[in-house]
Amino acid sequence: MNKIHMVDLKGQYNEIKSEIDKAVINVIESGQYINGPAVQEFTSNLEKYLSVSHVIPCANGTDALQVALMALDLRPGDEVITTDFTFASSVEVIALLGLKPVLVDVEVDTFNIDIEKISSAITKKTKAIIPVHLFGQTAEMDEIMRIADENNLYVIEDNAQAIGSVYTNSKNQKIKAGTIGHIGTTSFFPSKNLGCYGDGGAIFTNDDDLAKKMRGLVNHGMYKRYHHDLVGINSRLDSVQAAILDIKLKNIDKYNESRRKSATIYSDLINSNDIIKPMIKYSEDSHVFHQYTLRLTNGKRDEMVNFLNENNVPCGIYYPIPLHSQNAYKRDDYNESDFNVTNKISKEVFSLPMHSELDMDQQKFISNLVNEFTSKS
Ligand SMILES: *Cc1c(COP(=O)(O)O)cnc(C)c1O
């Protein structure tokens, strides 16, 4: 059996090596390393793939969130609601901009932001909601957009983990995740479903005014060279990464399909009363399995992780500490009882190897170990 990796970036590269190598050399030979034709080409192909009016490339997914928030002209102290159970980026950029992060609990079955908790967290100062499509599954966007409309709030979708997933709305229209809110953001960090070979990110919007503003913000607030109309940042996707991404974009549906297939195989093979398997809440295509995350309910999650590691199966804990408990984001006015779900699942979750190159032998081996551990513990 081949060595098992949490993500197999090298294996994926080997499949497209000749195309990638050629594209990278082309960029190097072109001499246009920043904002060259490769960036424009990828940007326009991503706009087509997502059916969105504007894609604004930038340096990483955290910058993408920051620029999205900067575009909204919020004032210090304005409140932004986001989820307690995610990577720190969203709460980090809210705090960094002098805004007030308001963390809310998640749904126990999807790990995504709890709609009812959003409603009860809204105050006069609330200006925006940042849902995260966690582990590759879209949040309940119809409800989020309805709440946002009713309360005049912006919605920024953090789509770093769910590029390519499709949300079916109440009118039965299929819309790509990240293009439903006012702004969507993503990351091209190597291990994401669409990852480059370094750092990268992008912002999506159908709003022409927001797009214009964000194009300036990522480029020092410049529209005309050396004329600075806004206080911006420097956040660029470089041409080499864009050329790589353009090739991987052609394969993204195939990659996501193979992740979904691997998820189905795990769910078929793993069987234990102590394990709760991932649930797909909406349609098949609403989940692209950035992570395949199980909950172990017998209190022995850390032992399970050790057991898997001892048997050369890497696995991850996303995320071990709720954001409201992190030193940087603790607040006196949070009640632990407002975070019952996050507090519980952060002690139960573990994520199995998930990528587009997993084979059946590996999945059988991993699933058997999970079953074996639960049967003897
Ligand atoms: C990876 C990730 C980010 C940050 O992306 P970077 O490119 O690493 O800055 C933000 N949000 C979520 C949910 C992520 O998974």
C-alpha cells in the first residue's frame, strides 16, 4: 500500500506535471511576474467557472477577507457576526480593522453557523455577517440572505474550503458557493481544494461598485499609477501561481468529484455506534469535502488520533479550540452556554486523510483502524 498522506499534493502534481512545468517556464520566460497575462487569464476563467461578474485576485485568503471588509466602509466598533468554529482568519481580520467580532455557535450536524444564533446576535451596530462554508459544505445561504436583507446587513461568504460547491436555493436555482452573498472570498493555499504552489487568494462579487473599490484596495488604493485614492494594502496573486491555478481550475470538478467519492467510501466502510459521520444537508453537489470530519462521542478522540498516527495514518483536528476561548478573542460578556455545540464538537472531531488521490486500499486500511479502535474502546 502507498504511504498515506493527509493531502497528497505531490501525487496530484505528478498527474499534471508536464502541463504545469510548461506553464511555469512560460511565465518565467515571459518576464511578466506580477499582473501578467497569466493572472488575467486565470481571473477570467474563474469568473466563467463561478458565473460571477468580478474575480479580484489577491495574495491569500486572509487578505481577501480583510479587503472585503475594508470595502464596506464600516466604522470602529461596528459589529460583524461570524462563526465560533472555524479557522481564525475571519475573526482576526474583523478585530484587526477595529471592528467588533461577534461569535456565534454552529449547527451540530453540519458544523456551519447556526441561523437562529445569528438572529439573536444582531444589534443596532451589526453591519455584516461572515458565514464560512466549513469543510466544503455550504451554509444555509437562503436564510442568511433573508436575515441580512431584513436587517440591512452585508454578507461576506468565506469560501476558502468550498470552491466548486453548489448551493440550490429555494427557487431551485443552482448557484456556486461564494457568489451568493455581496462578496465571497477564497484561499488558494496549497491544501485547499483549488490550491496553488504557494500563497494565493481571490475575492468574488457581482456588485460593480464593490469590485472597483476592492481592485483599488488590493493595489495600494491606486487606480492611476502613483495616485492613491484610498488607503489600501499590497495584495497580489503572482503570475506563476496564476498559471498553475489555471491548469488546476480545469480539473477542479474532477478533484471535487473524487473527494465526494472518497467520502462515500469512508461513510460506507466506517461503522460504529460511537462515530457520527458527516451529513450532507442539501444536494449532493453542496459538499466538496475539503475535510472528511467525524465525531467520536465516547470521549476518546485524542486516543483515536494517537492510534491512527501510530499506525501511520495522519489525521487532523479541525478545530481543537473554539475561537471564543482563544486568548486573542476572549470576551467577558460571552457566556459559555451560548457555545454549547462548539465546546462539545471541538472535543469530538477528527478529520481523516482526504484528497483526490486516495485509493481503495488506503481507505479500507484507515476505515478498519477507526472501526477497530471503537470496537475495543
Ligand atoms: C484557509 C482558510 C482561510 C485563510 O486562507 P489563507 O490563504 O491561509 O490566508 C480563511 N478561512 C478559512 C475558512 C480557511 O480554511
